[in-house]
Amino acid sequence: MAIEQRAVAPLRVFLVVLFVLLVVLQTVSLPGEFAQQAQESPQDAHLRWPLTAVAVFLVLCVQVVVVATWKLLTLVEDDRIFSDASSAWVDAIVRAVAAAWVVLTGVTLWSGFRADDPAVPILLVLTWSGVTVLGLLMVVLRALLRQATTLRTDMEAVI
């Protein structure tokens, strides 16, 4: 458990940095970027707010994953990771990834039918594939956590 304990502090630092950067992205960078694109391409200006909303939502999904990871780290530190409390946070991660997957699927399909250049749809399919793998991996890890929690509970009952 010593290695896990030594990894928790640096991971928390990076989670804080990531969360702060996500807030800046969500509140300043993305709205500013879509406003600039609307000025440069007036024919696509009507997409400014829908694209901003989608991008902010996707960042929100990542923020949920960051917060849930923080909570799971607290459970690791307290040696309570194999408890029912951890399942709720893992479920939050699975739901956030699933919500991002649904929105990203829609954006990928919409973009694929409108694209003149294949670069953006290819990047979106690549991102969609990554989110798909992440979501399925989280489902498997959730099942493993449930099995480990059950085993630990059974062992504690025997002892």
C-alpha cells in the first residue's frame, strides 16, 4: 500500500491543476474561441452557442470525473476503497463518460455528414473511440471493484 500512498499526493496536485485548467477552458477559452470563429466565419455564426454549450458540457463531464477521482483517492487513503461508498463515485464516473459519449456520438455524426475535409471527422472518431474505450474500461473496473468489495466483505464476515 506504500506505493499507492506515495502516488496519492502527486495525483491530487495534478487533479487540482487539471480542474483549474478545465475551469479556465470552460469559462474563458471555449466561449472566446467560438466567438472569434463566429466573427471570422459569419456563415457559421449560428453555430456559436450550440458548439459552446456542447464543449462546455463535455468539459463538465471531465470535471465530474476529476471530482469523483478525488473522492476515490480519499477512500484509498482511508483504506475504504473496497466499500459501498466507492461504488457511488465509480458510478458517477461511468455516468459522466456515458453522457460525454452520447453527446460526442451526436457531434461526430453531425460533423461527419457536414464535413468538406475529413480531418475533423477523423479527429472526432478518434476522440469518440477513446471515450468508448474509457467508458468500457470503467465498466469493467466497476465490476472488478464490486467483486473485490464482495470478497472483502465475505472475508471480514468469516474472520
